[in-house]
Amino acid sequence: MPVHRIPIALAATALLLAACGDDPPPLPEVSFTAEGTTVSARPFLHCDVMVTKCDRDDAAQARMPVPPGKPVTVTVPREVADSPWSVVIQYRTATGEQKDPETVATFVPHERSDYTVQPPTPDAQLQTIEIKQASAKQEPGATSEIQLLARAVWSLQIEST
């Protein structure tokens, strides 16, 4: 009997490991830090490398209170920093004027893994910070037209204090 237990145990372990290997790896998270508080966000939009299959998860957006005029530091994991990525903000002026989203920083692969978002004026209220991981797509048969697309997007929704 002991001779049969070892192969069965090994077979069970191999099956367990094989089953675990079928699970997709966890999606990378981005951290946002302001005033000593840090929150993490999963991507609310995540696509495969070819941007052909995308999943959306609105519950993945992080929320955090940040006072007007205060900076927010963004930290991305290596798998994001190893690709092109950008930072997009939306804010409101002290007079209440809503500004359109604008890209405030763009990085090439391996350039950096963090960025501090400074409000454009000392009294501006940041509202949204989005991190966009880029991917390129070329239509089949095309010879030159390459589109840069957001492969993944992480979002911080800022609550005014």
C-alpha cells in the first residue's frame, strides 16, 4: 500500500498545480497617495495586448478625499512601468470652472514608476486622475497606420474635502 500512496499523492499535487496554472494572474494595481493616505485601484478597463478583448469593472475605481491644491503621488507596478503610460487629470478651478481632461505626463517604457500630480493652481480641486497604459494596434493589411490605444486604465475619483 505505501507504494501506491506516493504516486497518488504526486498525481493529486500535479493536478492541483495544473488547475492553479489555469487561473489568470491578478491584474496590476496602481497606488495613489495624498496627505499620508494611500489607496490602490485595479484597472477599470483592461484589454489584452492586441486590444481585441477588453473587460470593464467600474467598481475598480478608487476614491479618496484630497483638499484643493494638494498633490497626489501615483505609483505604478513594474508591468505598467515597462510599457508606455500616461497621467490624465481633470480638475475644477476655485471659481468652479470645470476643466476638460488633460494629459499632464507621458512616459516611455522603463523611464519611471511614479509621478506626482500637482494641481495647476494652488486652489484648484483635482477631481479625477487616470493612469493609461498604452498599446499599439495596426489594422490587418495596413502598411503604416498605427493607432495608440489605452490597453488599461486605472482611476482615482477625488472627493473634495
